[in-house]
Amino acid sequence: MKKKKLFICSCGLRAGQLTPETARALKLCSVVFSHSLAGGPVASIVRGFCPDLRPLVNLSPDEIVRAIKAALKTRPAAAFLTYGNPFFLNEAASLLKRELERSGAEVEVLPAVSSFDAIVNMLPLGEFSPAGLRLLHAGLSGGEVEFFPGMDTLVFMPDKLNRAERPEHAGARKKFLSRAAAAYPAGHPAWLVNAPFMEDLEGRLVRATIGTLGRALRRADRNTTLYIPAVKTRR
């Protein structure tokens, strides 16, 4: 018996960035699920490849897994379509891959244009500091971040510092700001970066400093990334 197949894929950041590879995969599917698309130009493009597009907006990762598992009982192939890199910081995609492979299905994750690609262009990050570039997930840190000022740092999902999603993360924002203030001079630059996206085609780049970061972070949303460049040492 042929294995069931799930494609975990993405439409990039906006209409026009859906790759030919992803388009071919969607044509092989009899149903496409998405927790980020309910309508708009990208949904119209996707329905041109697979008419049965089912929104899963606002469902939990567990609910998404159950819906896709149920569909694969009667369908040979399905897709889970998201935006940006389909696997990076995507709890639903990680859970889907693990649970579907455990149940015997084949899972293929396809690459796509990501927010990181756009951020590199916007800043621009043609070169990193000699010590390298560090990536952090603010939502997992609880504010307990150790900074390395000699490294360029990208902090994904800094908006989660504005709310405690877990009891142990109470006070995360205060801890994060305190540690940043201890590691960097108050006037050291920091940038809030929103990559161009389906809902915000222009994107935005907001300059702040470590001293004003508390106020700036209140403007962060789910598409914001915080960039703190390395402290330059005098030679």
C-alpha cells in the first residue's frame, strides 16, 4: 500500500513568492490546509492548483494535526501551507511532521522565501560581525537571555515579551530589558524589523536604542524581529 503524503510548504511572504516547486506539490494534493490563509490573492492562486483549500485559522497545533490526519484517511496526499519558512518557529509544522511520520505517512518540507531573507536585505546584513550572528526566540526565553555584545543578534518574536504566555514567564519583559541594559551602552542602536508581508506589503524598520527599547517593544507585533548589532571594539 502506497504511503500517504503530506507536504509542509509555504507561499513565501506575499503573492508572487510561491515557488514552482511548491506549485507542483499543490497540484499533487486533493486538499490544502492553512492556518494563515483564509482569503485574499494568495488563496486565489493556491485554489488554481488545488481547489479544496481549507482554512484552519485560530486552531491549536493539536487541532490542526487532528484535521489533517482525518483528511489523509481518505485522501492520498495533502498539504499544510503556511508563510515564510514553513518549519522555522512553527509549532504546528513541527508537531505535524512528528505525528504524521509516527503514523506512517511520508512528510516532505519544502523551502520558501522567509522573513530572514527579507531582514537580511532590509538592514542590510551583507556581512556579520567577526564573532558571528546569533538567533534567539524571545517566546521561549522568559526574558532569561544572556547577551554577547560582540555578536550581531536577531531576536525573533519579541512581541511575546509583552505578555506572559506561561506562568514561569511572568516578568519576562522586565528581565529582558534589564539584561540588555547591563550588556550594552544605553545609546547602542537596536532595530525593530517587520519584513514585507501579505498584510503589510511595505514592511517597516524602526530605529531605537537600548535605552529606549522598552518603549519601542510596545510596538512589536507577531511579525516583528529585533536586531541588535554587535558593539564595535576599537583597535
